[in-house]
Amino acid sequence: MDAPNTRILPYNAHNTAEAAALIAAGQCVAVPTETVYGLAADATDGAAVAGVYAAKGRPSFNPLIVHVLDVAAAKKLAAFDARAEALAAAFWPGPLTLVLPLKPSSGIASLVTAGLETIAIRVPAHRAMRALLEACGKPLAAPSANASGTISPTRVEHVMASLTDRIPLVIDDGPTRQGIESTIVREVFGMTRILRHGPITGAQVLAALSTGKRKVDRFDTGADAPETVEAPGQLSSHYAPRKPLRIDAPRAAEDEWMIGFGPTPGDDTLSASGNLTEAATRLFDLLHRADASDLPKIAVAPVPDDGIGEAINDRLRRAAHRD
Ligand code: AMP
Ligand code: MG
């Protein structure tokens, strides 16, 4: 790790600028939100996001929530329909995360969405996170600031218990108010669905969707919902390529598009120099490219299981077994 000493600094303008400078340099910083402390990194920088996974020791890639300052910033990243607009107007800033169709022009690193065509976005209310967003001028990806498998961090001590010497800085602004993670609502294809329960209740979400004469009393009933969903990839919570995929392949068969790594060459390479952080940042882009190639199958070179390689291999194994 390149962060031998974790500093704890109180929330103020000077220390926010310090945190923003670290984030601009590709590091991640722990900062309180109204739910739990988040581990924030520049969501447009794939290597920085790989650093979040490395610090948390997360053995798998789950899509991360992207934090922005306001609805206008959110609209640069995702497509809002009328229902998403209503939810944003009712609950932002606050502990509601919206999963919406990702705009191709968003500039968000594919590691943030784990290759999905949807993005989870939130406008936080906490002064420390808002000040950091303003100072950075970038969308910030921020999962909870704790090592994988440990309790959600509502206090600086919880952050330090598992991330000491793994991150350079924690901004301290006391215990968080809510203490449970944000409610997650998916709004895609005119259908609304709660993906995670949290501080904002299902009843509150339904009330916000009921406007004028229309009363909405259950989910998945968008008036404009298509009879059949044409792109189920937008609804699944894990991206996997459509084509058969073979892992640990030393070389490609004739009908396989080869994704190389280190000494094993390919049509593409995760990292010619064998750098696992680079491999993580390229993984989902290369899987999409392999899926779009004119060969019917995909082969992937062996990737070592060290550090973030564990999460890369987890994702590749799932793609190989199509779960
Ligand atoms: P955390 O950041 O640890 O609070 O967790 C983020 C949560 O958001 C996880 O449960 C993810 O599965 C979920 N999530 C993030 N992005 C998406 C997405 N595009 N589609 C569905 N779920 C998502
Ligand atoms: Mg968490």
C-alpha cells in the first residue's frame, strides 16, 4: 500500500481541499455522508476506483454508488424519466440512490458500474461529502468505508478499525445520522423497483410517485412499461458477456477472441506488463469488446489471484459459468 499513515482531520474548508487534492491525485479518502462513512474516489478514473477495491479488500466487483452535488450533475450521467424526476425532486439531497440508464457520454469508469448499462446515483445531504464534491468538481464513487465483511462504518473508529494504513485520510465530522445505507430504487423502462430497503421507506417512494390523479400503489407497474423487456442486461445486477467464455486459457482456439494478460498475448490484453490494477480498469471494457467481436467465443489468459486479481477472477469465473 502507498498510504502508510492514515491521518484523521476534522471537517473544515482547508482539510476538504486536502482531501480533494488526494482524490485528484488518484487516491481515495474516507468522508462521512448522512448514511455511513464512504470511501470516495474519482468515478471517472478507473485506476482510482481499483484503489477503492484494493483498500477494501473486496473479493468481487459490485457496482458502486456515484455521488454528485445536484440533479443537474446527475443528468449528465444518467437518463431520467418523469418518475425518476419525481423521486429526485422528493428525496434529493438525501439517502435515496437511483439506478438509471447510463448515458454513453457519462465518462464514468466501467469498473464503477461493473460493466452494466445502468448507474446508481445519489445526491448526498451531508456537509462534508457535499463540500468534497464541490472541491473535486467530479462525480465520486463511494462504497462504505470499511474492509469487506466488517460492520458498516458510522464513526471514524469503525473506519480506522479496518482501513488504518490502507487509505491516506479520513475526514472526521462525528457519527453519521442515519447509520444505515441508502434506499436503492431502480427506475428503468418505466418500471420502478426497490433494490435495497433503507432510510426512505417503500411507502414514501410510492407517495412521491403518485401525482395528480395517478395513484401509484405498487411497484413494477409503470404505465409506459413495455410488455416484454428487450434488454434484460439493463435489469440484471451483474454484467456478463453473452458469448461462452473460457478462463485460464494459455492460447485461443480458432473460434475464440483472446483476452491476454502479461506474457500471454491476445486480440486485446488486460495488461501487457502484468499490472493487476490496469487489468481491473480494463476488464469490463474488454469483455464488452470481446462480446462485440465477430468470433463466437471468448478465451481469457490466466490472471494471478493476488490482491485485486481475486476480484478479477471472481468476475471471470461468474462469466464462465453464466451465473
Ligand atoms: P454500497 O456502495 O456498498 O452501499 O453498495 C452499492 C449497492 O448498490 C450494491 O448493493 C449494488 O449492487 C447496488 N448497485 C449499484 N449500482 C447498481 C446498478 N447499476 N444496478 C443495480 N444495483 C446497483
Ligand atoms: Mg458496504
